[in-house]
Amino acid sequence: MQAPSRWCRWASLPCPSVREAAFMYSTAVAIFLVILVAALQGSAPPESPFLYRIPLDPEESLELSWNVSYPQEAIFFQLLVKQLKAGVLFGMSDRGELENADLVVLWTDGDTAYFADAWSDQKGQIHLDPQQDYQLLQVERTPEGLALLFKRPFGTCDPKDYLIEDGTVHLVYGILEEPFRSLEAINSSGLRTGLQRVQLLKPNITFPATPSDTYTMDIHAPDIQIPNQVTTYWCYIHELPEGFPRHHIVKYEPIVTKGNEALVHHMEIFQCAPEMDNVPHFNGPCDSKMKPDRLNYCRHVLAAWALGAKAFYYPEEAGIAFGGPGSSRYVRLEVHYHNPLVIEGRRDSSGIRLYYTDKLRRFNAGIMELGLVYTPVMAIPPRETAFVLTGYCTDKCTQLALPPSGIHIFASQLHTHLTGRKVVTVLARDGREWEIVNQDNHYSPHFQEIRMLKKMVSVHRGDVLITSCTYNTEDRELATVGGFGILEEMCVNYVHYYPQTQLELCKSAVNAGFLQKYFHLINRFNNEEVCTCPQVSVSQQFDSVPWNSFNREVLKALYAFAPISMHCNKSSAVRFPGEWNLQPLPKVISTLEEPTPQCPTSQGRSPAGPTIISIGGGKG
């Protein structure tokens, strides 16, 4: 027997069934999306096309494009939502977390659509920002989906907003699957979310045209299957033709297999050491037990690319030499796959295309390592939130190793392992910090690329280059020592410069004898038994340290005043002549001031509340 129809109390109409209600709800949301496109109107987008584009999520349902306007000190964003459901949130945060994030949110309550500048608290709760600094310019339905065009200043002087700087930016996103009665009803913990890292503030420089006499060489993995795990580093050895003569690399660009744009996170090409006349043709995960030890000697960076980066160009007067006498025929490609959805069965042949010429340019470009020597004497105590280690390229080394005309740095690649959070290299001259070579206040070890500098930095004889790294070891129980292992640490800046010199490595570390004095001191004051006998390694000594506040502060003070051992090395790993142990720390009598963000004028800023769109088709 059929059940009698139910009737709604507020009208003489049958109440809908659950299925009917769901259908009506879906229809209402669909109508909302259609009217949203028609109702939202704004000013025209900038005339220039969007230069940069990245997928935000692994399924590529969200795509971000952007332009940078340095005259306006603003970024124009276009967020393409290919399958919009009930809304989307997008923004930036310090390390890619959805808590304490600076957000822009598009959402509906089922009747009305809203677009607003917002922020999330420590629990992921979303709040309206009283200072609306994201300005919505246009909403457009395209064949690919819904495109939101909006802009935001670099800095806003709003404490709830993220300051957009030159380095890495952690972008966050969330998908709203259903309407919310208010913005405050949204919590990021209940959404499908993710993050993407990118350099938003690309340098505003003109790249030279690619010469017509260049050749190309594609170095890529041959149709491998991406492992079904979140993180994979894949290594592949490529051999140059026998008798390959000297050339200059003048440009390189990524080759990413179509469909894998969201999985290929970054790639690097390393040249093997010149003495490596035979390297096994390995093709597999870089952490495989089958990886030959000789691959560890393939560390000379030739090219590096990361998600969001375009082609890399060398200055017209310089190129990086490869091939010919004194150069290994073997190079190692390393591809980092980021596969958070653990997709199976995906094939990939991504790599890097080198553009090179046999018409050698005026200058050979060089790569120099700055920062800390890979040694356990430089260590970070456990459970530290922001511990700083500093390495030096001293005036004594630059005076001896640089040419009279100096060198010109045009690009830089910063590098740490897993605990690195900030990296900066500063040029000091005559005891005063002169200018910043490269800085990343939101550095991520999972996003490393060679970055063109906004302007060349000239380094003269007698200058000092100071590289500092900030580390976070909150999740570690033992000290993290310097070294090659992924659980050890590094602090390096690979600077690209010309003309090439014999100086390939200019780095420092605390004098080992003074570190032993540190171990003796904490034994004396703490009645501890940290063994200082010769048969115990420095790493073992650090493992025995009880990390109380006294021992932490004394180690920090030691690194700040103790003499250093300098590595002022040629490419042959032989040091330049001179005494390099027990060198005093360079004296810096004045430091650069932190730049003060320019607050934009209130003129042209969005309304104090969200942009409202009437579901009935009227103006919001």
C-alpha cells in the first residue's frame, strides 16, 4: 500500500522526499552558479596576458595564473575553478597550514553568493577581515570553468594579511562541497584542502632572445612509472656523446609530460666530477639500495627547475661550459615527484631541455658554493623553533681568489635539508652590510630552484659573503648535525656568476678545537659525562649533551664568537695557499635595516564587507 503524501505546514503543497529535496538543492546551487557569473561585474583585467600559471591541486581542478605589477606593487590573480561546487577558498600562510592563513573566499548560503577577504584562526575557523584588501575585478564563465580575477597589494599593513615577499610563497586552497549559512560557519578542517609552493614575485627583467645557432639536448627519464607514494626522488644517468666538445649552455627549460604537471614538483641536472670517467647507467629511486656510490660524486649543478618557473636564461655575455677536456661525460637528472593522492600507474618522461652553442661567449659562467662546510661540528639542538647557523666567505679568500674586476652574481639557489626555514646571503663591504644577494623568509626544502636575481650583485676583492640559515627542530629528540644525509643539515647558497674563477667553494665552520672546549665546559658546569675522548665522534658527543637552556645558549654563543676554519677551495678541492684555520669571524659594524612595507592607500580598496550577489539576479 502506498504511503500517504506528507504535507508542509507552511503551504498546501506536498513536502518533498529526501531525494526530491536533494535534487532541488543541487538545482538551486547550479542556478546560483549561473546567476553568479551574470551578476558579478567589475573593472576590466590588465591588458597584458598572464605570464605565470600553475595547477594548485593534484587533480588540476584549480588553476592559478598571475601577473606582477611592480609599479602598483600588486599581483593580479586569476583563479580558474574547473568544477565549482559550492565555493572555494584560496590564500597564503607561513608554512602552508590552513590555520592562521590569509584567505579569499567564494561561498554561498544557498540563496546568495559572497566573495570576501578573510582569515583563519588557530583552529581553522574562518573570519571576515574588516580590511578588505583582495579586490574582485571580474567573474567570467569560460569553456574551462569559472574564472575569478582579483588583485592584492604586496603588503597591506593589516596584521591578518600575509606579506608577499621575493622568496617562496606557500599557497593554500580548500573546496567547499556544500553551502554554509555564514562565513564564520566554515572551518578549514572539514574541507578538502592542500598547498602549493611557488615564487610569486618573479623578477621584472628582460630575457635575451634564444640565438638561432643553438642546439638542444633533452635529458629526461625514459618512460618511468611514478611510484605510488607521496614523495619520490628519481635519479637517471645520462651520458654525453663520446668526444663531445666544449659548448656553452645559454638557456634551459622544463619538459613535463602532459597530464603530470601537478606531480612533477622540481628537477635538477648535476654534472659528475671530472675524474668520474665511468658512471653506471642508473635509472631508479635516488634512495634505492641499488644506487651506485659513484652517483654521490655527481653534485655539480648544471640546471634546476621548480614548479611555476619558466625557462632560465644566461646573460648574453656568458654561458655555462660543459663538454670538452676537464669535464665529465656523465650527468645525473633528479626528478622530485609529489604524489599526495598516491596515484598508481602514471607514466612519466619529464626532464630538462638544454639549449647550447659551440659559439662560445665572452665569459664562462661559474657556480660557487657559499655557506657552511658539510661537517658535524655545526649542529642544531633539538626542539628549537628558530636556531641560526652562519657560514662565511671571508675577505681574505675573496682578496686572494677573485679577479681585479670582481665577479657578477646573476642567479642563486638556496639549499638546506628538512629543518631549514629561512636562508639569506648578505654582501658586506668595509665592515658594513652592503646588499642582500638572495633571501627567502619562507624557505622550503621541498621547493628549490635557481632564481634569477632582480639585479646583478657585484662582488669585489676584500668583500665578505655571509650566509645564514634558520632551522626548526621542534620534532627532533637529538641534535641535528651538519652532513650529507637527509636527516643531517646543510646551509648553502649556490651562486651563479661570471667570469668563472678557480674559486668553487668558499665556506666555513667553527674551529673543531673550540667545539671540544665547549664539551669540556658543559661537563664542568653540568656535572655531565659527555665523552671528549678521540674515539668518540662529534655526532656521538652531541647525542650525549643534555639540552638544557644553559647548554643551548653556550652553543649559540660559541658559534657567534669562536674562530672558524675556512674552506677557500679550487674546483680540484685543493685550498688556495694560506693559513685557513683559527680565522677570526669577519667584523660587521653595521647591518641592513629591514625594509618597511608600504601601506597602500585606502582609495580603490574593496568594501568593508563581502561582495554580495543576489540569487534573484539583482545587483549585490
